[in-house]
Amino acid sequence: MMCTRCLLLWACCGLTQVFLGATAGAESADQLVLQDCLVKVRDEVRVPAPEQGVLMQFPVREGSRVAEGDVLAVIDDREAQAALKIAQYGLEAAAKRATDMVEEKYARKASEVAEVDWKKALQANERKKDAVPEMEILQKKLAFGRAQLQIEKAQKDRELARLDARTKLAERDAAQLAVDWRTISASFPGEVVATYRHQGEWVNPGDPILLLVRFDELYVEAYADANQYDRAEILGRPVSVELHRARGNKFSVSGAIVYVEQEVQSDGRFKVRAQVTNSLRGKNWRIQPGMRATMTIPLGPSP
């Protein structure tokens, strides 16, 4: 039979467990703690060769840090550069023709002279009948009409020259695109992790040249229990990420939940992804892909 002291001790322990259980439940109701999260790369691209040719320039090496728009490599573009010059000269010539007013000015002057000559012949016949033969008057009238048509022709030629200039502009842009297509630039700020070709090598379209990885923005991923948490109360929430370094060292960064998987997996969980900003400490990134982390997410209103 249990003694009175044992009964009291048992009762106190039971009350303590009930109290602790209620406290843990209150904490889990307003925040989600995800253990064993994995740091992943946000942007990673195996940069291919867009055209065939010789790698004339390849200024980056493994470990090179580049900004968005920096040149990674240049494929032999001498032929494309020559085509660009030809297209540029053609555009300049067409633009000159499109703005050339000399022919129209001459035609207008010729029209004025022909009109005066024709009208004087008419006036001469008004003063004296048949002073100027009828055939000569017709010829003067024809010359005046031809001069007027020359004005229209000059205007039409200038309009055609404007259309030709547009065509030449499109050809110049196409030639410029061919040059740009042979210059491979970084699509985002990152670091060259691997190189697959060397300067002077021949490449074909689609051949991988290098691997570019972004480290200044990273993802932290884990899985949440769909039976305990709803997608709507997690998406868009701020997050605190505790990262684990060597020899048990830890540090924390802030971020935000940028993606929560719509589909619930067969094990009853869905993916949760946070984005965090990385920073350099000297020559080293503070956060490395592959690190393990713990995410604490304050939950929003449940739907």
C-alpha cells in the first residue's frame, strides 16, 4: 500500500507534467521550429557556348567572383565584327539619302523656271497671235509638268531612302546581336565554381564552359507536418535561421519564407523554403551551401 508521502510526490509530479505540457503546446501554437534544415544554392547555371568557334577570351578561373553583366568569355567574333561594320556603313549611307534635299530643291527651282518660260510664251501669244508656235508652247508646258513630277520623284526617293534606312538599321541590329551573342556575360552576381574549357579551345553550341553559382542569396529548406501546420500561416512569414559551424559554433541570420509547397507529400509533409542574405568575411562567405540549420518561424493567422 502506497504511503502518504509517496502519494503527495506522485500528485505533484503529475501536476508539473500537465503544466509543462500546456506550456509546450502554447509555444508550438504561435511558432514553428524546424530542425535539420539544409542550406541550398538559389541560382546555379552551367553556362553554355551559344555559338561555335574558338574561345578568344576566357578571363575567369575557378574562384573568380563576377558581377552581373561581367564578361565570362568571348568566342571568336572577328567575322561578326566585320559584318557589323558593313551594316553600320550601310545604315549611315541610307540615313544620308533619307535626309538629302538636294534633288527636291533642284526640281523645285527647275519647276519655277519652266513655269515662267511657259507663261511668258502664253503672254507673248496674247499680245501677238502666233508669236510663239503652238508646238513650242506645248513643249514648254511639258517641261513645266516634268519639273513638277521631278519634285514628286525626289520626295518619293527620299521616302524610299527612309524605308531603306529602317532596313539597314534592322540589319545593323542583327549584326550587333551576332557580336553580342559571342560575348558570354554573367546573368547574375556569383562565383565561378568550375571551368570546363580553356582559352584557345574550340567550342560548339551548347558545350558547357563554366559553372556559375550565386552565394549572396541562399535558400534554407525543410519539411513541415501538414497535420500540424497550414501552408497559409507559413508563407511570407519572417524567419530566424540558426546555422551550425565547425566545432559547435553557431550564428543566426534573418530571412523570409518565399515558398511553401502546394502539394502534401505521401509522408504527410510539405516543403518550406526561406531565403537569407549571405555576407563575406574577408574572402569567405559566412554561409555555405550544405550547412545544417534550424529555422524558427512565427506563425501567421490560420485560414
